[in-house]
Amino acid sequence: MKEFGTACIQKDDISGQLELVFEYHTKIKIYNKNGFSAANIIIPTYKGANYEELITELKASTFNFIDGNFAETVMDRKAVLKKTDRNTSS
């Protein structure tokens, strides 16, 4: 697996507030069906009294080597599961 990301601070055009923008990229090589679970990614976010982390763009693709060429299949949006209720009890 390869992971990398970039972060920057920018000003929101509408609210005028500063935002931290983080772009995260990962590349996972799966060789057979036993590796499918490695493609399940969990992105934790924080929601507090003063701010909330949001995921505004999510893109994912699979690439298969077919007849000497790479074929891209874009992830269907229905494949994204959002868990909004978190268990906060200890």
C-alpha cells in the first residue's frame, strides 16, 4: 500500500473563515480475492461544538490489466457507506 497526502489552509469564499483542506491518496494492490478486505477504507471525522470535519469529495477506482491494457472502473457512489451514529459511551 502507498499513502500520501497534502494539507493547506484556505479561506472559504462564502463564510470568509479559514479552512484546513487535506487531500489523502492511497494505492492498494490486491492480487486475489483474499485481499478484497484491504480495499475497505475507514475515514474517521470529528464533530465538536465549534467545528466539524467534512468529506466533500470522494473518488475511487479499480484498475484491471486486461488484454495488455489497464481498464479503469469508477466506484459507484452507492458503494460508500456513511456511519453517522457513533457510540460515545465508554
